[in-house]
Amino acid sequence: MWIYQKKLEFPISITNPDLGVAKALMAQYGGPDSELGAAMRYLTQRFSMPDDSLRATLNDIGTEEMAHWEMIGTMIVQSMNGASAAELADAGLAGYYTMHGRAVFPADPNGVPFTASYIQATGDPVADIAEDMAAEQKARATYEHIMNLTTNEQYLAPLRFLREREIVHFQRFSECWNILMELYPDGDQNKRCR
Amino acid sequence: MTENELLTRISEVQFVCVELNLYLDTHPQDADARSDYYSYSKLLGDLIAEYENEYGPLMGFGHSPVSNGCWVCSDWPWEKE
């Protein structure tokens, strides 16, 4: 089970909002490489992992991703709070406002809603851990693109933190990859079947 | 410490615990990291207890045994600007 803690992993206070950044942030709230996708991917893949370290890493990184998802939602809602319909439309959010008002909804910046087809659980640990390593790099690239769109420190400070977490998670998944290579030195992970 | 200072301190110590936890997932036999994880976890528990005694519950489902404050009425994280 999970226990909620009524605080963010990293402090956020958007008092100088930028709706363009809020729109870009939706990539990390409901896009293919979003924090939501990361949490679902790892917490689902852990059930079919063949080793204690792999199960623990997927469980714990998946848990941290939920805290990151909350940080993204916080930045989006604090950006949209108080914005007029006209301001939202000027930022390219007319379609979003029409369907969701100022609510936080898991869609990407182009309005495409989140779908489970963004993630996989193949039951093959080599394939799944390789996907996880790629997912962390795609999320890092996405954070860098969002950071290129703003000079506002109220967004940049938490975004720097989140980008760095992608790098650390990639390091941990790389170690998981090495553990797998030791488990299956002949490359045949299907021998795990039991 | 003010509420925000204490929350910041909790977040700093918790971050150390998160990092050590993830590291220990792939290095479970690292005695130095285990020892660090133990001491920072104790410090985190003490800081959370200090916060909750002063400002009310930080966690639900029975994990914040304090009689003061209010789970429902305190601000949610996205409401703090």
C-alpha cells in the first residue's frame, strides 16, 4: 500500500505564472514520457521482475515518480489559477479550457489524452529494463526542452531538480541492466521460466 | 523553526533518504550506505515528529499519531503559494 505525505518532494511556488510553460508542462503530466507514464510503467513491470534488486528499484522509483507527477500538477494548477479565459486562449489553451476549464487533466500539450499504450510490460526483464532506461532519457530530453522555453526561476528550480532525478534513475536502471546481464550471462533470459 | 523552514529541512533529509534508498536497492550490501540510511531515517523521523507536534498531521491512515491540527483543514501542497 502507499501512505500519502501532505507535502511536495521539492518546494514549488508559482506566483509569477507563465501559461505557455504550463502548456509545455502537460508533456510531463499526461504525455508519452510523462511522470504518470513512468509511475505506471515501473509499478506494473515490478510484478514480473526475477530479482530482489530489480523489484525494489522499480517499486521505489515508481513511488518517487508519483511525487514528481504531483509536482507537475502543482505547477500547472498554480499557473492556471486566476488566468482568464482570454489569457488561456492566448496561450494556446482554448481547446484545453473548453474541455477541462482550469482543472489538471492528463493530456499532452497538444491535447492528446494519456493512454496505457505509452507503456509496456512484456514479462521479459531485459526488454522492460531497456525500456525503462530509454524512458528516463526521453523524460530528461523533454525537461530540457521545457527549460529552454523559460527563464522564470520559479519553474526552473523544480525543473532542474526533476531533470536531475531522471539522470539518477537512469543510473539505477543501468545497474539493474548489469544485474540482469550477470543473471543471464548467455543472454537467454527466458531460462528464468519456472 | 517556522513551518516552512521545518518543511524544507524535512524535504532535505528526506531527499538524502530517497537517494540512499534507491542506491541500496542495487547495492544492498554496502555497509556505509546502510549506516547512513539508518541515521538519516532516524533524523527524518525526529523532524517529522517535531513538525507534527507543532503543526498537525503530515500523513494519513494512522501514520501521524498526533491529536492537534487537522488532516482535512490544513493546506494541500498545491495550495501553498
